[in-house]
Amino acid sequence: MVELEKIIEGLEMVDDEIDCYYNPEANEIFLSNIGEYEDLNEDEIDELFEKSIILPTQYEINEYQIIVDFIDTIKEENIKDTLNRLIQGKGAFRRFKDYCNDVNIIQNWYGYREQRYKDIAINWCKENNIQYE
């Protein structure tokens, strides 16, 4: 049984260069750059990856879509319109967070994001027949 929090922490470490894996045998999460496993030889590394299950990738998580969905929950039209404008183009994530902070909805964003990551983790566990707590 895996702690859901471990899966969520793994999801938060994923980026465009690093994937995250769950090794059910050892009940641990590790990154694809496997820095902590540098003592293993090539066969042991191959075996580790074969026994492990990849967590959702950055593209499957789709943080941008999570932001879009969050904006849809906002009731104040002026805030919603501004956020929709700010998330266009380069630097969208920073502008989004800065504005959420400015209009005092940053905690709402963090709560929404946390719940979405939890939902992703639960769905991943169900899809892979992994019990979680």
C-alpha cells in the first residue's frame, strides 16, 4: 500500500526532462535521473525500471489545463478576464501566480491545484491496481 502523499510528491517533481516512477516492491518513488541509484550497474538499473511503474508525465498532468479549469471556477468576471489574458504566451505561469497573489486568491489556487494532483494520484493508483492510503 502506498501513501497517496508520496505519489503526489512524485507528481510535483515531474518536469519536461524528468519522469517519476513507483517501485511497488520497495514501496518507493524515484526520479528517472536516478542519482541516488548511481551505485547500481546497468542490469540492476534495467531491472529497477522493469519492476517500476511510471507516474503520469508532465504532459498527462497538464498544469496549464489545471490553471484554465481553476480560472473557470472564479465568479468575479474582471478577475477571470484578467487571468485568461495573463496566461497567454511566455511567462504565463509566473504572471498567473503573481496576479492570484495580488488579488488574494493564491490560497484558493493552491487548494485547487492540490485537489487536482490528489485526483490524478488516485486515478493513477486505480488504473494500476495499487492500494493507497
